[in-house]
Amino acid sequence: MEDKILYAVTAKKPKSFGRWDTYTLVLTDTRIIVAELTADMLKKAAAEANKKGKAEGKGFFQRWGSQLKATSDYSERYLDMEPEKILKETKDNFAIANPDISSISFERRRTSAGPGDLVTGASITIESKKKGYSFEIDQYAETAAGQFQKVFGERVSIG
């Protein structure tokens, strides 16, 4: 029986000198699939959006906006893909099975914005039986934490 895709969020893995690798964390009812997002994939998405915009007669700025949206929303394409196809998309994609995950912690990143704090994203740490994984997300932090909590219950902590 195929597992069901529930949620996808773009995540970054920090590297040196302000650089990062980009991934999509695809949450299913049985595992987390970590899908690498390559520069070539983003270039292709932007080129397709530009081509479509030209065919629709859109101007430069409208096409540019479409290109930005296509790359920033790239992870949403995984919601309609089969999990096995996602795993085979690049050689570095992998999955972490639900029973192998011991804990997932979300640490909200806050920015002072006057009288209250503004949550601007989160750090996600996934501890499995074999290895730990750390990622940063910029958007949907509250939504992501809630979605992970639905699947992993008490193994998710939100700070």
C-alpha cells in the first residue's frame, strides 16, 4: 500500500559563508522524504514559467513575478507526485521511516518587531535511530509544526 503525502515544505541546510543546500521535506503518513532541490530544477521551473508567460502575452514584470512564484512554490509539486517517484528524482533523495524517528523539534526563529515578537521561521531537528538532521524553514513555520505533530504526536516539540 502506497503511503499518502500530507504536506511539503521547503527547507534549507546551512553550509559555510551564508550558503545553503535546499530541500523539500515531504511528510507522508509513514515517513519523511527529504528531496534535494537542485539549481537546475529551479532554473527549469523559472524557464517554464517564463515560456508560459510569453505564450500568454504577459509583460516582463508579470513573467518575472511568475518565475519567482514558480521557484518559491516549487515544493508544492510534490503534493501530487508518487512517493517512490520523489525518491528517485535525484540520487541524494532519501526517506526516514516513521518508526525510526525518535524526536522532531521546532525552534521558532523570532525577530523583535515592536511590542511583540514576529515568528519568521524555524529550525527543525529530526533525530532518528541512525542520524540527526537539521534544517531551517523561512515560511509556514506554524503550519509545518502542526502538520508534523499530527503524524508524530508527542515526538514533536515546539519551542
